[in-house]
Amino acid sequence: MIVTHGYIGAMNENDEPCLELNEMIYRLTGEFWKQIYYFLLSRQKMYEPDSEVSVSQSIFELRKEIKNIAKENGLKYSAFSHNELFYISLIPYPIYIGIERETGDFSISAPHITTRHFSHSYYKAGFNWIRDYLAIDVKPLTEQIDSLREKFYLNSKSSEIVTVSIKALCDSILGKKLIPYELNQNRLLSVILFQTSDKTTYEIEIFHKPFSKDASLLIKLLNEPREIKIPDVLSCAPVHCYGEEINEMVENLKKKQEAF
């Protein structure tokens, strides 16, 4: 049975493209495949080189076993030669194998992971690299991506309502206390930076979808900021280390304070 090693999200037909969500999925997917690559490398320790095998025999065994792998997994095996190389592809993944006629050394390229190079004596490690790759279960990744979508996705209209509401709360609560603030917003997230009367600078990050269901947490933090982190909902923390960007923001806050 073929397991597609990409991701087909459970998108509603009315969903709109969302760059911010795509970036989150990209990072999550990258981390998943990085761990898979390390797992595949660890599996390689099981496969010993064959120091007695000839170049021609290693090529024969490699090609034969790749044909078996294709048959077992319902994949299309395609092969051709050009100059000093044999080329094999397994479709529809696609997985590509390039074999040097003279040395028997070969490379395996598969989606999402770094191309792996082998010397001819490691032909068993090579075809087992393919087997182990094909055995990867991508269901956990699919579930994580669906969870991201469920937690954070908002259409543009809903997001606009939320961003306006957060801006209004900042104006109402911080403005009432004559506390200037910086507000940066995208489709899914708002970041609020402000400095209290005791000169403590706080940064609040709040995701829009949780806020759309319950605004009370943000209201409390704007009135009485404290250090708190609720995963996938919001975080609030004093800014202790000022980088260039933070310094610039603080200077802007001071200027705004002077303008009040």
C-alpha cells in the first residue's frame, strides 16, 4: 500500500489561503522530517558492509532488490542508463537512485530528506534505506497539522474583527492609564509591547482564535500584567534583554509617553 509522504490537509472548501498558518505548518513539517532523517540514520547501524562483493555483483543485487521493493509497495519501477550511470526511479514518490557503473557507488534521493550517498559495499544499507523510508508513518504529522488548523485558523473576516477588538482593548485599558504601546498584528497573532509606570516593559503574545472565544485573559493582563504562558493561547513576560529592535520599540514608547 502506498503512503503519501506529503500532506493533504483537511481543508474546508471555504478556507482561504493563510500565509501565517502555512509558515507554522512548514516549520512543523521540517522538524518532523528532520527527526525522521535521524531515525533513518540510526537504522543504518544495523546494516554491515559486504567487503567481499564485487562492483558488478553489488549493482546487480541493488537493482534486483529495488525491483522487489517496488513490487511490494505497488510502485512503478523505471530504469535507464546514460554514459557511466544507471538511473532508477520509484514512482509516484518519487525516489531516485543513481548508480556509477565503474565504482558501484550510488545515491538515493527521496522527498523531504537529504540525499544519501553509499559506497558499493553498502548496497544492503542502500536498499534498506529505501525500505525504512517507505515504512515511515506520516499519520502523526497529518494529525499535528490538522490540530494546528483547528487551534489557529481564522478566515480574513473573522481575523479582522479580532484585530480591531484587540486594538480597541489596548486603547481603552492602556490608553485610560496613559500607557503608550506598540501593537503588531497578523492574521493569527497579536504582539503587544508596553511599559508600566515602574518602567517594566511587558510583551504579550496572543493568538486570535482563542481570543475570539474568550477575551477575559487579555483584559486581565492589560490591567495587571504578569508573567504567564498558556501554550497555543497567549504569553506575557517582562522583556529583560533588549535587542536592537526592542530598544527601538522602547524608545518609541518613551516618545509616545512624552506626547501624552
